[in-house]
Amino acid sequence: MQFSVGGNENKSFYATEANKYPNIRLFTVGQKTSSKVPLMDLHTIEQNWTKAAAGTVTDGSAFNYFSAVCWFFGKNLYDGLGGEVPIGLVNDNWGGTRVEQWVPPETTAHCGHLSSGELYNAMIVPYSVGPMAVSGFTWYQGESDLGGNPNMPAPNNNYSCTQTAMIEHWRKMYQVPSAFYAVVQLSTWFPDPQLLAELRDQQLESGNEIPNFAYATNADFGAGGNIHPPYKQHCGQRLANAALSIVYEKGINWRSPTYAAAMQTGSGEVTVWLHDVLEAGLTLKH
């Protein structure tokens, strides 16, 4: 994850804004440890618990120690709760990894894709000792699982199964069986377009299998073929809206429009119906 890259004209503003949120605390797990066996303690730490500030959410580089999505999620959640609930954010990620690396091997056996679990052992298991109290999770991953034959029943390493298996396992391990879990749909870039579209659908499939699951799209703020679109503030806000609605029962319509049906209604015309569109309808922006 990156805080931002050169294309985000608000980079300095968002970093400085963090100075206004000392009641949000940040912790960043180091990305230098993997293990074939479960570890009871973190072996590397990038950033110990610290107050949110311009110098703790980013060091100014494109890729640095705190996730932009996680920060924007936490900031907007804090604001949505009236600035009265202290929030702790744990940034635990390793770029370019597969979902199978974040769960033990037996977890995804029924999906037909055995996981390796080396990052789960080193970066997730230590938090289960106790276990540490958590309220929910946000997840932004999937590019490394893209692949296979788009015409087969389960392309992309059967991601619809492996993602759900991971969520269920994490909830059980942390003893929070209904914990909030939200994912960011993959944005725009240039792999196989059919496989990318199918993986986005697979990401949402978890919502049909388990409760308290949410999603945020970021495709409308993509950056062409850039696999790392710089505009993270929008999906972070959407994740926070989902948490405010699901966990805190705020009256927020957090779902993005999704495809419902389509029908040819005239010569060269097709009418498309969408889920989750309010009476005001949609506005096309150029």
C-alpha cells in the first residue's frame, strides 16, 4: 500500500491534516519476517504505537510505512463517531502477495488451492495470542491471485472461496465471529480484462456467504493502467461509511451501484438496471 504518489495533488494537505487526530493511534508491522511455523511474537516492527501526525502517517515517499487506505478509513470513522471514540489502527501488509499466504494451509484446502501461510504465521498469529481485541478488518489485495482461464468455473485461484475462508478463519482465531470485514475492489489496470472483472465479482461473493461483510469500489478513481492508483481517500471514506452503517447503525447508504439486469429496449439501445441506486438516480460526470 502507498500513502500517495505524485498524481495526488492533495498529498501535503492530507499528511498535515493528520496532526488534528492525536486520538488516532497507529501501529505498523514490519515487512521483514515470514515463517514456516506460527510465531507467538512479532519479530519485526516498523512503527510502534504512536499518535497520528504528518510524520507518522507518511515519510514522504511513494511507498512507506503506513497504509493510506487504512489511514483514511480510520480518520473518517473517527469523524463519523463525532470525534469521541479513540481509534487504534494496525497496518499489517506486504505488497504483491497472494491471499493463500495469509492463512494456514488447511484453511483453503476445500477451495482446491493449498495456502502456504508464511505471512500468516509471522504477521497475523502473534495478534491471536491473548487474543488482541479487534473490532474489524479492512482488506485491499487480489492482484497476485489474478490468473487462470476466464472460461473455467473458478478462475483467479477460486478467489471467491479463498477470501471467504480467510475471513472466517480470522474471525474464529480472534474470537470475534461477526467482526466487520470490508474489502476494496481492485481498481483499473491492464491485465486480462475478463479475469479482472471476474475477480471483482469474486471479491463481492463473500457478502453472500457471511454476515457483516462490506466492500468499497475504487475503479471510478483509478489511474488508467496504474496498478497503484494514487487516490486512496475515496475508498477509505467508503470503507468508513460501511463500518458506520453496519457496526454503529448510522443511517448511511454505503453500497455502490452494482449490476442487476440488462435488456435490449430498442434498435441499438440497451437498458441496464442497477442495485442500490436511490430515487435521485445517477449523475454522469465527464
